[in-house]
Amino acid sequence: MWATPCASVSAKRTRTSVLKRKSFTTRHSTTVSELGKLLLERQPCVVLTGAGISTESGIPDFRSPSGIWAQYDPMEYATIDAFRRDPVKVWEFYALRLEALARAEPNAGHVALAELERRGLVRAVVTQNIDGLHQRAGSREVIEVHGSIRTAECLACGEETALEQAMPACPRCGEVMKPGVVMFGELLPPGAMERATELAREAGLLLVVGSALEVYPVAGLPEETLSAGGALAIVNRGPTAYDGRADLKVDAGAGETLSRLLPV
């Protein structure tokens, strides 16, 4: 005699779940339409991407509760002093990342941004990511403000090479080369931040994708756009420091949102 009430409760929960999904889909469609309108009306558009777009390719982020820094102490593995002290230990850490990156493929978000650039709707992508997935997806104008895991550099003589294996020896002087990424305690790549700032100031729309805007100086780029009279749109799961000042905030995934812009 308990079957009917239990079935009724289950049915109500199912209907509630369906209604919630429909409500999200409707809201998401509306905000994507608004984003598409901004993209068309506020040119040129510059895109700033963070770890959130690459997590959809299976690459873990750094700062979330389940991110890389929850498992590894950044002071032991990600500072320039740590590398100088024990390059073998640091390279063991990066070898694991290289394995993950070798398996990763550009996702729908990367592909959509490359296509929008091809159509003339995206001027450039400024990325905090080091994985090279934007380039692999077809984006041409990419500013890597935190360096690239695809390269290695020698601290002794300044030689730079493509990274083909973990812990490479410098072909010029024989020293162990450093990953071509910006470590804590290092300056950003020469010219990268200057170019990113210039692009942000000239942007009619700065579109932030997959970044909580917590890491400076990159997190200050929205201020450059807003101060110059440009618009700000954010696509990110969870809050960011600029939600209250954005013209539009889409709390959703990069791939599902950006791919729906392509009909514009």
C-alpha cells in the first residue's frame, strides 16, 4: 500500500528535475543570444581565457579544491627558486603534466573561438593557459601571458627550443633547461603583458572565458577595457571579481556556450 505515495514522490522529483533543466536551457539560450548581440555590436572583440576552458579538455586547474595545488605545494614545484634548487624534482612534476597534455584535445570552446576569429569576430585570444590548445584548434592570434609548455629555455645562456622531452639539456651549453612557463618569482614573457594590455584597451568587447579573474596582472585587464569605454562579458562557472561590473555574465561551460555563438 506504500507503492502509490512513493511513486508519486518519485514522479514529482522527476518533473521538478525536468523543469529545472528546461529553465536552465531557456535562461542559457537567452543569455547566449545577448552575448551574440554584444559580439556583433561591440567590435573589436578580444577574448581572455583561463583554466576553465581547458578543464573541459580534461586538463586539471590549479586553484580549485581538487586542483593541482591541492596535491602539490607550489612553493616546492612551481617557483623559480625551486627549479634552481632542484630542477630534477620540478621536471618530475612537469613530466606528469606533459603526459596529461599529450592526451588532451581542443574542445568545443577552443574550436568555436578559432572559428569566430576566422570570421573576423574575434581579434585575438589572450590566454593564461600554457597548453597550446588554442593554436591546435586553429586560433592564429594568441598571446600566452604565462608562457608555453611547448617550449624550454636555458637560464644559463638564454637558448630557447621546442620541448620534445622532459628535462632537456641545452643544445648550446649543456645545462638542464627550464619549462617555458612562467614560474612564481619570474616576470611575464617580454612584450606579452604589454600586448595584452594594448588589446584590452582597444577592445569594444572583452570576453572572459573560464577565469575567475584572481591572478594579477592578467586579472586587471577587464579594468583596462572598462576604463576605455569597452564592454565586458564573462562566461565562467562560478563567481568572478568582475561579475557586478560585467555587461553580461553567463554561468555555464565554455564549450556549450561558445559553440552556440557560431550561428551569429
